[in-house]
Amino acid sequence: MTDRPPSPLLEKLMVVRHGGPQQTVVTELRRVILGGDAPPGTAVPLAEVAEFFGVSHIPVREALKTLISEGLVTHRPNSGYTVARMTKQELHEMYLVRATLEAAALSRAAERATDHERAIAVEANERMAQAIRDSDGGAFQRESRNFHMALVRPSGMHRLLHILEMSWNMMEPVQAMLHVTPDDRARINGDHDEMLEAFLARDIGRLSAVAQRHNDSVDAAIATLPTDTGLLHGE
């Protein structure tokens, strides 16, 4: 019997079937982690997760192996499974990876985007503006991702987009935009407005320049993340 308090992750799980037991567990755990409901360092108790879903330990263990391969979970023999933590340097590196992949797709996406795809980007930008007005950092985090993906998805570069989604996933548990200052969020969102204008105008040169400035703004904001949250390894 353990004296550890229940993992908050368990409170967020839902029994929603997604195919077989292993797929159900991995899909639901991934949903909770990517939604920011299980911050880095949160315990993922194998036995309790198995009991929650009414399955043996085997599909849970296999599901956790999948999440480890995706960079969302870590395992230590004496500590069990936890939501993965990054150092601040590793988080910086992942933002660099994301920015590099995005830059490779932006120009092609802007040239190829249909009216429907352009409308999706506009709607995502409007939801970000609403999140700023509501001072809702969690919504801004979510809609920022939706906006960035709306700008690159029209590229049709499916393998690149898959890797880009994986890089976003690895950073999601930190919920960085929830922890930067309101001024930083407003500054970052101003970049989004300019990126959208250039995207809609199919102005590739301006889009690339604003995207680079935006990446610099995000990098500066990440460098000032509070150090007492426990979200990053080594804090």
C-alpha cells in the first residue's frame, strides 16, 4: 500500500472507447496530458490507471511505452511513470525545432491556401483575440497552436506536418503561454495579427520576416518563465 496522494491525472480521465484497450488508454492519457490537465512531473500510476479502465496492466504498460516514444511520459525504475519534464534549454530547443519546421512550410502554405483554409486561420486568430480579452492563458495556448497549424497545413507537406505536430505535443504539458506575462501574450498575439495579414495577402517575404520576429518574441518570453512552478526539470 502506498502513502502517496492520488494522482490528479486520474480525476481528468474519462472512459471513452477508442478501439481496443491499449488504444483507449493511450488516447485518453494523451488527451489529458496535451490538454494541460497533467503538468510535467505528474505521476501516471500504472495500477490505478488499469483499475480505472477495467483492464489488466498489460495494455496500460504498452500504452505508456507509446507515450514514452512520443516524449510525453518518462519512466524510472524506482519512481514509476510521470508526465515528462524538460529543462528550460530543452524547451528552447523544441521551440527552435518547431520554428524551423514551420518556416519550411509557410511559404508553400500561403501560396496554396484555399479560401476555406484561409478562413480557418482567420477564425483561429479571432479566438486568440478573445482569449486575450478574457485573460485566458489556457485558451490562448490552445488557439495559438490551432492558428500556427492553420498557417502551415495548406502546404500539404504531410510528413513535415506530422513531425511538427509531434514537436508541439512534446511542449504542450508545460503550457508555456499560460505562464508568460499578459504583456508577453499581447505582444505575441500582435505578431499573429501581422502573420495573418501577410498570409492572406500571400506576401511570402513579409510572412517570413514577421514569423522570424515572432519566434524571437516567443524565445524571449520563454526565457523569463517563472522558476518556481516545478514545470521544468531542474527548477
